[in-house]
Amino acid sequence: MLKKVSITNVHTGSAHETYVDTDSHEKALIGSGVAPNETATIEDIVGFDETVHRITLPKGSLDDRVTFFGGLARCLERNISIIKSLQLQANRVKSPKYRGIIADLVYDLSIGEKFSDAISKHPSVFPKELLSLIIAGEEAGQLPAVCRRIGGSQKKTARILKKLKTGMIYPAVVLTLGVVVIIIMSYTLVPAMQKLYDSLKVTLPFGTRALLAISHALIHEPWTILIPIVGMFMLFKNFGKITATKTAQTLLLKAPIVGVIVRKSAAAVSFRCLAMLIESNVRLSNALEITAEASWHWHYREFFMRLGSHITVGRTLHEGFLIESHWLGDEGRSLCGLIELSSETGTGTEMLNEIADDYEDELDGLANQIDKILEPITIVFLGLMVGFLVYAIYAPIFSIGDALLPKGRN
């Protein structure tokens, strides 16, 4: 339930409002970050008003996750209690959802639950891979370091996603304008051209028939315009669930440009996680099992699971890498060479961190060039769309002469 907390400073009288998504007034006070020199009144937001507020208020975002784990790590590294550390994050996050989660975590920890158990109650915000890292950090006594690693990796991910979104603005504008042009022509130019074509009884090419079918559907069944809109809305709404399936992840891995980004992103997360666990003195077999759970792409999840089975039967890490290198794509053999080098020199964690750094640097480079990569693709798409419209509208005109002056007429 959404709750509005009105906070007033007792010294200055200044007031502001904040919103917390939680189930009790007690938790709302925790999530609002009320200071000792402030008073607060709480109001439940219900019904249609709650719906409007949920639409307009900030959503739980990757930026909030970065802020949460970065601030938590900073506090824990200075030996501040975990409950106090969580309370200090309430005024730093922006969304009501994260404020409510902080309140829930503080409450669960106050009644004696472990941090990992409290985190596990919010899988939509803290997915399985993050939970695996937090459990490993608790077991190894390295929770501050784990939170620091999570905050740092999520910050890099957020930076790359922002660059990708910026690069997608131009293609999105072009695509939207193209759809709008087709809709406008379907209501105006195409019906007029259809009358001409019908009167001349000209055989129409496929492109023209397709454009006429679109025009007919929009004019006589205007509700059909909702189909692509609803389809795109459902796609973006369920994009995370769709990309979590093996089929979608395999297709993304084979896609040009996108496949490179997906593979490097999954590899960077996985190798960084493995390095951190080994640095924390977690047994190699357990570290590989946790890394497998933390890998968001099923190729890397399968790779580390199989790698763990090789370690269990007594093979070395390098031997396991050689056997399963096909899961790592074209770079599998070179990675095997690096692992062999690390095993000979005793620099395993250093080499794993170096691999993760290389992948992240390459991702940064790709993200910086994404607009240059997408621009020619957008131009080609725009050219194809314009070409289709020109062909569909004007191709029948070349047959008008035959219709007006039939062959054999003197």
C-alpha cells in the first residue's frame, strides 16, 4: 500500500512530502527517513488516487540499486551496524518501492532475520544472481566487499544502458515517424489512389495490395491500430521475462552487434563474481556453483555448472576450461590460455579480474559507438520504408498507359 508521509522540521517549520510503498505506518516512518528533529504525519493513498500516484512517482530503477548498494557498502566498511546502514539509505533512494523495501529490511533484521533471508523476500528488485552474491558474502564475512562489488558493477551496467538508450533515440524517432506517415497516407492518399486503380481495373503489385489492405483495416476497423501499440507495450513490459528464456537468450547471442554486447556483458558479470568469491576464500567448487547461479545468461550458467562438475571429479580449472571452452564462443581458446597462465603463476583471482576488466572496457567502447553503429542501420531501414511506399503507390501508374491505350488499338 502506498503511504504519503508529510515531514515537518520542528525548528524551521519547513515541510516536504515523501511516499513509501509499505504495509504499515511504522515501516512508513522508517522508509521516509524521518530525523529526530522532524515530525511526521502519515496518510494512506488508496483507490484511483493510488493508481495515479504509482504511474507518476519514480519507479524502482537501476540507479536506486546503485545508490542502495554503494551507500550500504560505504557504511558497512566503516563498521556501522547493518540496521543503521539501511536507515541511512532511506533518504538517498528516490522511489517509494525502494523506501518500502528498506523499511521491510530494517524490520526483518530487527526481529533477528539474516540479511540474505530478508533480501530474498524481494526477488523482483534483488534477482537470484544478487542474492547468491549476498549469501556468499555473508558466509565469507565479506558482506561490505560484496555490496561494494555489486554497487560498482551495477553502476557500470547503468552507465552502459544509458548510453544504449541514448543511441536508440534516433532509430526510435525514425521508426515512429515512419509509422505515423504510413497511417496518415492510409487515411488520405491511399483511398484516393484506390478509386483510380479500381476504375482502370489495373492489376496491382503485391506492395500496393498490402498498402491498400492496411488502409482498409485502418479506415473500416480502426481498432486494429491498437494491435501494434498493445503488442509493443506488452513486449517492453515483459522484456525482462522474455529475455530470461533460453530461446530469447540464444537468439540474442546470434544477433549481429547485440550478440557481442550480450556475450561480453554476461562474461564480465560471471568472471567478476568468480574472482570475488575466490578472493573471499570460498571453496572453488562452491564458488563455481554460486557463479553459475549469478550468471544471467544460460550459456554461462551451463558453463560454470559443468566446470564445477569437472572440479568435483578432480580435474584442474584449466582442464575444465579446455573441455567446456565451446560455451564461451570464439574467445574460449584465448581464455583457456589465460587460465593456464594464471595456474602456472598463481595469479588466479588477478587474471579473472583482468578478464572482467577487459570485457567491461570493451562494453564501454561499444556503448560509446552505439550511435555510430545504429545510424547506418537506421538509414537503410528508412530507405527501405520510403522505397516500399514509392513502389506501392507509383508502380501501378506505369500500367495506366496500358489501361488507357490497350495494345492493338490504332
